[in-house]
Amino acid sequence: MPKVLGEPAPRFNLQFANQPESPIAMFFRYSYQGKKHLLKYSPGEKIATKLWDSKNQFPAKNPATSLLIGRLSKLEALTLSIYRETGGNITPQDFRQELNHRFLGHPRPEEEKPYLPSFLQFVATFVEAQQARKDLAQGTVNVFRTWQHHLEAFSQETGRELTFEGINESFRQAFITWCFDEKNHSQNHVAKGLRIIAQFMAAAQEAGLTDNIFTRKKGWGVKKLPTPTVALSEEQLQAIFELDLKQFQPGYQKARQLFLIGCYTGLRHSDYSRISRGHITEEQGQKLVSIMAQKTKKMVNIPLHPNLEAVLGECNYQAPNLSQQKFNKFIKEVARLAGITEQRAVYTSTGGEVVEQFTPKYELISSHTARRTFATVALINGWPSPLIRAITGHATEAQLNSYIDLEAYLASQKVSQFYRKENERNLKAI
């Protein structure tokens, strides 16, 4: 290999020049990080000292040294190749290891691989990161953690190792079967779980841990069954407002008050359950409930309904303190006492089998019904969608529509049409 003008050159020396035979060493002095470094390399070659050309520091030309000359010439060429390839930006230790590989055929030392978490390790890290976020509701974190535990249980019980690349159709089918057959989960629960797993995979893709996009493909999820969207009519809401519960234990009255506060504000339970006197303001003669929504961190201003003002007066302008579990238990009884007993069709699934049943409406009422009632009644009364969404916090029309009790809304529309036609007929008769 021709040498480049000005570049360092390898030099060869005998290690024991005064011995009959001596090992040969190569020396290569070069600059690395602004300093001179000496690479000393022993190629494992020996020569009789009498066959060494001390002037040229190389084996003398002789039939007995022809193979050795070829070997050392190769070593010299390899040394210069490595130097030129790296521009001298290589430590003597790495230089020596590369010569061992190229000249002696030694395998390169394994490069240290960066730590790559398994799928389950990543999910655990992801959930902990969500827990640390101050802008994320605890309920959302709890959902992530639930499906983290489901995945861990699935892996342990089936002996299936979960890898990023293993999240495929085979996994999907096995996981759905396990959820239905072994855990008796409902179809909607499994549908939600597959959406959460897709979120886990999307986060892993964003982190550069995988390029597997199977969870984005059509057919990944499971179709949800229609869930009963239950809201009260204005008449039913008024019936609860007028209900006298003095003869019942305090939990009934607390549930009634808390539910009405939710129905007349449209807020989430986490927000309407903390309303106090300080949240009541007045602008241009209009009393308002002004509160920052915990989930969206946005200020919401809601007109103070006369019934809401009366309920807040009952509880001294402080939303009653009642656990959500007790709230959901008592409000069903409150609704039953208010005569909300009509039947509603409900579709459920156990282990993937769909069952239709009819349930009294009061059994379907919970803390979440209050928010749905607000949205449904507001729409029936002609409130514009942007105004309703500004209060409920729904970003899109589709999200708001999912909160509307379509059955109640359509019933009100039919009644309105009936009365309108009746009035038209009466006017014609006159």
C-alpha cells in the first residue's frame, strides 16, 4: 500500500536483538486527541536475528524470510488502512483490537448493546411516568395500571413472553380468548383493553423502541356493544328536586343534593363534588358557578339555575362529602323513590356472549348520569352545541353526542312534533 506523504509509518524492531532468535514487535506513533500515542503491537512472528536487516528494521531478503516479509508487509498495510479509515481518531487499545481481528482473525469484542426494555418493562415504566404527570386524571392512570396488570397476568398464566414484535394477530387472538374464557371479561372491557395496548405500542414507537405498527391496522380492536346512555328528563329531574327525604338516613339526602349539583352544572364528578360558596360569582347581574375543571385545567362559567341555588342553600353552599361508591348506591334508591322506574334495554356480555335484558331506569343511574342529564336537557332546550361543549369540556361534536341520551332526546322531539301538529290543527279549526 503506498504511503501518504506526511503520515506516520509503522516501524519493526526485534525484542531481543542479542539473542539467536527474537520475536518481532511493531511500533506505530500517531496523534490522537492532540497528543502523541505509541501503538506497540506483537504480531506473534519470530525471526533468526542473523536474518534481520538492522538498517531497514525489516527481515533481510532471503528465501527463508519471504513468507515473513509478506506477513509483515500485510501488517503494515493493515495498520495504515485502520489509521486512514479512522483519521487517527482511535485509541491504541481499540487499534490493537482491530489489528487482532484483521491480522490474526480474532473476533471483535462484542460491542456493548444499549439497554432495551421488554414490552412489559416498558409498559411498567410508561404507567409510572403517567402517574407522575400533574395534568393527567388519576382515573386515567388507574385504567393504564389495570391493563398493565392484565398483561402481566396473561404472560404469567399462559407462559407467553411478550415482546414488541410479538404484538401481532397471534397475540390478539390469544389475549381475547384469555380475557373471555379465563377472566370472563365483558366485550366492552376487552375493547377498551385493546385500545390501551395500542396506546402502549404507540408510546413505544415514539420512543424508538419498535417499528411494529400492527395495533394501528384495521381489525386490531373489538367492536363495542352499545351502552345505555341514561339521562333524566326535566320532569324527572324536578321530581328528584322536590323529593322529601327527611325520613331516610342522611346518605339519601346527600346523594340527592350532590346529584342535582351535577345535573345543573354539567361538570365531572371530580369537579361538582367540590363546589363551595367561593365558586359562586356574579357578572352583569347573572350569578355563575365559576370553577377550574381538574381534567382540562380550564375555567368554566355556568349560569346558576334557581334549583341549583336552592340545593346549594340546603347544604350551606358546600357540596356534600360522600364517597362515589355510596353515592352510586344511594342515588339509585333516590331515583326509585322519585318514580323513575321505566324499563330500558341493556346489552351486556360475559365471556364474549351478548345478552339482552330489561332493567329499571333507576338501576342505571350513577354519578355520571348527572353530566349526561345536563347535556341532554340543554340540547332539548335548544342550547347551541358550542355553549354546551364549553361547559362540559367536550372537544368535538362527536364526543358530546356520545353523552346525549338519544332515546330521551328523540322522545322529546316526537312530543314536540305532536304538539306542533296539534296546534296547527287547532288553528285551522278556528
